[in-house]
Amino acid sequence: MIDFNGKSILVLGGSRGIGAAIVRLFATSGARVAFTYISSRETAEALAAETGSEALLADSADRDAIIDLIASRGPLDAVVVNSGVLGAGDPLAMSPNDIDRLFRINIHAPYYAAVTAARHMPDGGRIIFIGSTNADRTPMSGLAAYAASKAALRGMAKGLARDFGPRGITVNVVQPGPTDTDMNPAGGPLKGKMHSFMAIKRHVTSAEVAGLVAYLAGPEAGIITGAAYSIDGGFAA
Ligand code: NDP
């Protein structure tokens, strides 16, 4: 386990699923952790009490709320942008408002979170986006907006890696495959279809994703930047 003692870490979207596993891992590794949520107050408060972290209500669809929140936190050693929405459906039927909201949460929030955090971050800080294997492979219909939003994170990480590299700040994307959470339960109806695309036919666990995030936030990953790491059982292989 990596020692994050003395590190201050913010996780956007940390109340459930992958985000909660990231909060747990950092908190049990000694970091001072704060995380945001949007709807599950009770779950968020229970996680905060369990882990000694801080739960903050902030909507990732609200650009100014995210900028103000991050600016108010002081220097952060690492920021993980995990909040994301799926929004699958027929593009001919999906409402423009829903698509815009998806892009605000999945693209705008990571951008403004990263830039705002970098203003106050010490040299050697870490910025990690939770993307998706669907940035590389989208073998099912109804995922165009989602896949586009996750592909955007790759370009964003590459560009920001150049911008912040002189300060030793790294910017990377972690791209999970089907991961057992409320968004994509391992026992859900599309399980067989999703597993058919994978070399290892099971859902990823949130703890496995958290382990990769912790590695990228840790001291041995200081030279890794502008990269995307898939953790997807070979979904995109
Ligand atoms: P869940 O739906 O299980 O959890 C989503 C988390 O994000 C919750 O903590 C939720 O808060 C928070 N969140 C959602 N919208 C907002 C918002 N507008 N503002 C603040 N917080 C928000 O998702 P997963 O854990 O499955 O997914 C986490 C990330 O991983 C996402 O970016 C997703 O796209 C990505 N991913 C997931 C995969 C999967 O198969 N599960 C595969 C590939 C990528 P609250 O509890 O308050 O609702």
C-alpha cells in the first residue's frame, strides 16, 4: 500500500461505486480526503464517517460551483475527476438538454477541475481523470455522446500534460471496462454481451480501478503523464 500521509486529495464524485473505492483507498493510506456527491447525501455522509473524509455537495454540471469549490480547498496534491454519467440511448431520441448536461459533467468538469486545481497545486501534483474503455472501443449502439466525452479526456490529458509538465504535475486518464457499480451492475441484463467483448470475462471491481488510480498518484508514477491506462479485461484489445 502506498503511503499518502500528509497528502490532500479531492475526488469529484466519490459517494458510490468507483469513486467510493478511490476515497476508501486514499483515506486508508493516510491522505486527507474530500469528495463530492450530487444526490446520495446519506451514502456520502456514511462514507465520510467511515473513512474520516469530508463529503461536499457540488454538482459537476455546474462549472462555477466546481471552480469555486476547488479554489476554496487550498493546495491539493491530487485531484481525481470520477463523476460521470452514462446517458445511453438512441441519439435521434435523446434530448439536447440531457446531452449538454452529459458533456458538462463528463468533459467541462474535468477541464475546469484540472485547470483550477493546477493554479494552487504544488509541483509534482497529480490530476487523474476516470475515462472509459469506450474511448477506444464502442461496440454497442447508443453510446456516441458518452464515448465522445470519454475520448475527449484523452486529448485533454495530453494537452494539459504539456501545459503543467514543467511543474512536474502529471495528467492521466484511467479507462475502466465494465465495472460492477450502480451504473453497470455485474448481474445486469447486458452482462453476457459486455463479457463477449472481453478477454477476461468478468466485470472489473471498483477496488481494482482504485488501485491503478493510487499507483498514478503515488511516488513511482511521477514520470507518467499524458497517458491513458485501460483496466478493462481486454475489452479494447
Ligand atoms: P456510479 O453511477 O455508480 O457513481 C457515480 C458517482 O459520481 C456517484 O458518486 C455520483 O454521486 C457521482 N456523480 C454523478 N453525477 C454527478 C454530478 N453531477 N456531480 C457530482 N457528482 C456526481 O458510477 P461508476 O462508479 O460506475 O462510474 C464512475 C466513473 O467511471 C464515471 O466517470 C463513469 O463514466 C466511469 N466508468 C464506469 C464504468 C462502469 O462500468 N461502471 C466503465 C467505464 C467508466 P451521487 O452518489 O450523489 O449520485
